[in-house]
Amino acid sequence: MKYYVNENCIGCGLCVSTCPDYFTMADTGVAVAMDAPVPVEHEGEAANAAYGCPVDAIEQVG
């Protein structure tokens, strides 16, 4: 499974605090996801980050 952070991101950092091994904050102040599938051991955290995003900016893409 893989995720993408779309243009709705407001830079709240919730995804980064929920799954810091997959999401990071860019210099522009918005979140970005790794350009790779979520490691198996972090799938639950990544799914929680996507579910918890207050602006639905995290999309599952694979």
C-alpha cells in the first residue's frame, strides 16, 4: 500500500506525529509521504494517519 498527500494539506502535522517513519514535513510547510510502499510494520500507523487527516489530504494510491 502507498499513500499520497494531495493539495488539501494544511500542514497540521497530524500524519507526521502518527506515522513519522512514512510522512514528513516539507520545507514548504505541508506533509509529504515517502515515494515507496508503506513498510509492513507501519501499515496500521499510516492508515490511522490517513483516517485522521482533518482535511482528507491523504489518498491511498496502491
